[in-house]
Amino acid sequence: MRHRPAKLAAVFTATLIALTPFSAAGRPGGVTVFAAASLAGTLDEVADAFALETGIVVTVSYAGTSSLARQIEFGAPADIFVSADVAWMDYLEDGGFIVLESRIDLLGNQLVLVAPAENMPTADANVAALILGGVGPSKLLAMANVEAVPAGRYCKAALETLGIWAEVAPFVAQTDNVRTALAFVARGEAPLGIVYATDAVAEPRVAIVATFDPSLHPAIIYPAAIVAGASDAEAAAFFAYLAGPEAGAVFAARGFLRPGAE
């Protein structure tokens, strides 16, 4: 089933008024990738390996998926887009902003509950009990924005399935992307947070308290596609590399899944 973020687009209406359209003719040399914030670090490693092998420079711009999608809609000079969910890629596909034939489901991920490593609560198999016991007026639960950011929507869906969203919602600290939520926990500003497993592994100041059962939320899929107008051979070459074994080994080492993997 297709998921179109019509409701999500309204969140950015005020921001878009201030945006200046970009010119596709102004694309810089090399390959420019717009990628979800949760890929920071991992995709840099892939890009560096590709550059060493081919001599082609790859520049990656990271932000929340929704923000990047709207930038592409307004003509930002991106060659490849890697989204953190299906809905925003559907949005661009419906608008004719990606090369439909190029679209693939590149990666998967998992949601985990994290706490500061130096102040980790006692492990409990019941993730709902851990959350309810760890939040309150002065103890916030950090997560990405539940209306606009894919990670936030996955989090809200999981908490709704667990039947605790209404109780937890007043104590949720929503952030512009999942890496910011992770930083809140790493700095001790929130005792608990919900992030992707790959983010937690990359941050030594946090510890994973529990992993959410994938059945609690929609499947976490990172679709990728070539942006319409980016028809040169360099973009096509890097896109093929992303789906290949060399990049796959890097993604696996950082904890990302291939779609369909358990």
C-alpha cells in the first residue's frame, strides 16, 4: 500500500513560502546525494570508498527526510535521494521528481529504546513498562517529530500499538531529526529516547535498553532513487554502487538491514 504524506506536507507550508526555487542547471560537479540524517557517517564511508575506486567525488547532504524531499520538489540540485521512509519517496514520485525506473528499497532498520550509558535503567523485557517507568514531568522521552519525520512516525505507531501513546505523549520531546533525539539522550538531557538501532550503535554515550518488535510499527524502509534531471553517468554509477556488495558490506557493518532481512 502506498503512503502519501499529504498531512505531512502541511507542516512545511510556512517554511516553503520563504524558499527560493533552485536551478537544476546549477548542479555542481561530481555527485550530490540528499540523504536521511540517520545515514550520516555510514553513507560518508560508502562515498569515500567509491571516490577512491573511481575518482568521482560524492557530496552528501544530510537532514530530515521531509525537509530534503521538499527541497528537491523546489529544485535543489540533488542527483540521488535516499529517504528514511516510503511516504516521502512516494510524494516525489507522484510529483515526477524522481526517475521512476531507478527506485529501489535500499535498506532497513530497527527501533530501539536508549538511555545514557552511565545511567542505564535495569533491563526489562517489557519495553512499555520501561518507558512508563522512566518518563514524567521532568523526565522526557526524546524522539523525532511524530508528524513530519519518518523516525517519529515509526515511534508514535509503536507506542500506539503498545497502548501507551496517550499516557506518554505529554512527556515527549520532539526533535527535527532522529540524530538530534539521540544527542538529547547522549548529553543526559533526556533519560530515554527512541532512535534507530544504527544511530545507537554509532553513539558510545548511549546504551540500548530494549529493541522494539518490528510488528509494532510499519516496516522501516529506506528507498533510494535518482532525481529527475540527474541523468549523467556519474550519478548512475554511484547509484549502482549503493546497491552493490561493497556498499552492502559497509551498511551491514553499521547495523543496517537489507529489506526483507530479519
